[in-house]
Amino acid sequence: MSLGQNASKNRLRLWLRLLKTTNLIEDELRRRLRNEFDSTLPRFDVMSALDRNPDGLKMSEISRLLQVSNGNVTGIVDRLVDDGFAQRRTVPNDRRASRVHLTPKGQQEFSTYANAHKDWVNDLLGRMDDAEVTTLFALLDKAFKDETE
């Protein structure tokens, strides 16, 4: 096997390892959200998007940010509203459109989820020290320089 073929094969193996690692972490986060909060990762993601946008988001904006269909977002937002965690507010000058906001109850609930999520990720990646994390960041930035800017 030539050097070029070996490098290509190693890059493919790296891609598969990155994908496997991502899937393992995501599966564990899903499990913990379900077990500790009776919640889901998509619900967490919607709440996170709303938390980062205190002026609210239109449904289409949530869909675009999370790269999921409007139908998926609608069901999640409906349940958040039913649970008192979010509310829809009509957009001035456009009665057909609304922006979704976290309620104070939703902000408090998300804060609990986010703190647990941070601890879980820290736990799952805790085998790497700070220098290794910094190195991995630099290597991934190098691989995807144009996409991360």
C-alpha cells in the first residue's frame, strides 16, 4: 500500500472513530436526560436554543438552528408550552407569526438540565486532561479551518 493510500485509510478510520465517539456520547446523554429528568435530547436542544435567544425565536428559526424539520420542533414546543416551560408571543405587525420564549419556570428548568449536562460531558470526557483537550481542539480546527470561522 502506498503512503497516500495509507493516509487515506487512516483518515477514514479517524472519521469512523469520531462518529463512533460522538454517537456513544450522545447515546449516554440521551439516557441520562431520560433517567434523571424524564426528558429528551431534542427537548434539551430546543430549550438550549431558546435560552441563548432571550428575545425568542420563530419556529422556522429553531428548525434552522437545530437542523430539523418544522414538524419536529412544533411537537416539542407544544409540549414545552403545555408544561409551562415556554410561551408563544405574537410578533408585532404579523399576527400569523409568533416567537417562542422560555418562561421563568422554563429558564429555571433548563438551568438544572444545563448544569447536569455540563457535568455529564465533563465526566464522559474526563479521561483527557486540559492540554489534551486543547490539542484536540487545535487539530480539529486545523482540519476544518474554513468551516469553523
